Amino acid sequence: MWYEVFNFELKYRLKRPDTYLFFLFLLLFALFGVEFVFQGIDLGLVKKNAPLVIAKSMGAITGLSMLIASMIMGVPILRDFQYDTASLIYVNPISKKDYLLGRYLGSLVVLIFIFSGLLLGMILGEYMPWVDPNEYLPFRLVNYLQPFCWVTLPTLFFGASIFFVTGALSKKLMVVYTQGIAIFVIFMLTKAITNETLQAILDPFSLTTLTKACEHWTVDERNTLLIPNTGVMLYNKLFWILLGFASLAFGYSKFQLNVVSAKASKNKPKQTGKATPSLVQFNADLHATTPVYHFQAQFNQLFLNAWFHTYSILKQSSFWAIVLCSFIIIIINSVNLGTIYGVDSYPTTFLIIEELQEMSIYFFIIILVFYSGEIMWKEKEAKLNLIYDATPLNSFVNLMSKYLGLLVIYAILMFALIGAGILFQTLNGYFHYKLDVYFSGFFLEIFPFLALYTFAALFFSSPDRA
């Protein structure tokens, strides 16, 4: 039975255009993979198609592309609930093992196919016309295959297992996407570990691991030897592979072939057996109401709806998970802020705002992409779109309130970042704050950019265009 589920999942994914778009994206990205990863780094006499260089490039690109893995692996079980087919599937005589195994393996095969674009792109990149032949060794296929199998595939297995289990248990798409950011945060946290061996073992993308495993190699060995499969490299792969199997085991034990979860059934109020009247008699007369649609009423609607959308985002745990991840990464990167050649400088406002702008812009874009789609499709996801569209709410007020709701979210985060910057300066004994630099750096440079792209994102995410 598992093979039928596997075959269905495979055929479904291969019919989807996004499968081939992801493959094409990674292929084109990989054409410039080495130049992108080692930008500004002098490789010396080490060639660009050396196994070590290829392995680090594949590890970095795989880490940056974990969001693609979450989009593929996080939705197989969630999709059945989104399309209201879960009850039809669960009523059939299918075991939990066959159902989960078929869904998981089908999605994993498609994920490996997508990331094979990384392998193919790096191979083709060696033959691009802009390549300097003096920077490359003679072509050897094993130089690409071994790093792909030893660096990329174990990372994909761990990520696929985490995303699959998260999607199956939470049944929330935003939670799945947040996991991709969380794995990147784990990588950043390993940078703070002082023990080099432990840091290498806990690196999910094997970048530190590769550096540790090959630290004593000569230039000739770095150009010719394949990636070692012993020592710290082996421990790293065993750790993350076992963690992937552990997450699968946990997910299998917790998952139930039920449309209604056990927690929801426990919270359901018990019937007392007493008959309740089906009709309620109103003794008092209802007062007549007169709807008004003047400017003041529409302005109030705009204000209240904008705050409603802002508050609905602020209540989501996935939003605060993204914010927490961003602050963790900023804190880690601020440890050596202003340190040049081992000499520390004062945490001036210019240094702080530069660091905050550089790191926070990525998370602002993540929030923009995730929540612009969710805020536009909120009513349809809750199956309230027909009722919502029947209300006498002006279309401009409806769209503008969602737009303003996201802008308020950006403003709240910017004020929080400004507060964090001032706190960092205070803790380091620097009290010459320049609030005008903070506000101009965020509200005059980043905020207009976010406002423009949020407008475009809401336009393309509109359900009317679907």
C-alpha cells in the first residue's frame, strides 16, 4: 500500500510547475556557486573545482536553500487538510506506516531531484565562457558526486525529516516555514561555541566541519583528496542523520489518522443530556439601526481593521519565532562588532545601525513574503470569505487596512531594533546616542523599500488574481 501512496505523491509533485522552477533556480544559482560562496576570499593555489571548494560551496548553498526543502517536505500531510480530503483518505483501510512512509519517500525523492540541479549546475559552471581555465583542475566527476552525497544529502535528510514531522503534527504552514529559519539560526549558534571539535560536530551544513577536517592539509592535498569520511566529518554526519531518524520516530509515535485531534476532542464540552430550547424568545423589541457610510465611519473601519490585522500577526507564535531568530543572529554577529585586527572600537551609532540594517533586512523580507500572502488569504483559509465578502465593507478600506497592518508590524520591529541598539551601546558603556541616525537608517532607508514591495506583494497575492 505504501507504494501507491508513494507513486501518487511522486506523480503529483512532478506535475507541479514549482518543482521544475526550484530545480532551475538551483541550477542557475550553482553556475555561480563557487564565486558566490568565496566572494572576496583568496583561494591561493587551491583550484575552484577542488573537492574541498566544491563541498563548501554545496554546503553553503544547501543551507541557504532550506526554505525550498520546507516547501516540499512540510506540506504532504498538511495538503490533505487544506483540500478537505483527509477524512476521505483516513476512512480507507490504510495503515499509518504506509500513509506516512509513502508521503515521506515520495516528497524526499522529489526534493533530491530538485537539489540535483545544484550538482548539475556546478558541473556546468566549470564550462561557462567566463571561467578562467587556469583556476580549474582537469574535470573529475567524482569531485562533484562525493561532496553531493556526503555533504548535501545528509543535510537534506535531516531537514526533510524535521519539516515533514512539523507539518504532519502542527498542520500549520507558517510553522513549517519557520523551521527553515530555525535551522539557519542553529548554524549561527554553533559559531559561538569555543570548542572547535564540538563546533564542527554540531554544524548542520558542515562548513565548520570541513574546515576542521582539512585544517592540516597541504595545497596539493586540498586540490586532489576527496572529503574525508572519518573523524569529525563522520561524527557530524552521524549526529544529524540520527537526529533526523529520531524526529521521524517521534513524529510517527505522535501522529494519528484522525481528522479531529485528541486534544480537541478532550476540550469539547460534554453534553449533559438535558434538552435545550431550539428557539429563544426575545421579550424586548430590537431597536432599529441605521448604517452610515460617511468618511468618518470608513476611517474608523480602516483604523480598526488595520489594528485587527496587526494584532492577528502579533498573536502568532511563528511570527515571534522569526523575530527571536533574527535577534539571536544579530546578537551573535554583534560580539565582534567594531573589532578590526583585534582592536576594539566604541559601539558608535553608525556601527550599530549598519549592523542592524545588514542583518534585519533579510528577516523583514521573510516577514513580507510570508505574511503578505497569509493576510490576503486569511478569510479564504478560514472558509469565511463568502461571509466576509458579503459585508458592506469598502474594498479600498479592506485592502488598505491589510497594507497598513503590515506597515505597523514593520514599524514595531524597527522600534524594537532601535531599542536593542541603544541597550547594546549602554551595556558597553557608550552613551552618545544619535536617535536621528537610528530613525533615518530605518524609517528613511528601509521603510520606503518595504512599503513599496509590500504593495507589490499584496497585489500579486490577491485572491481575485488566483
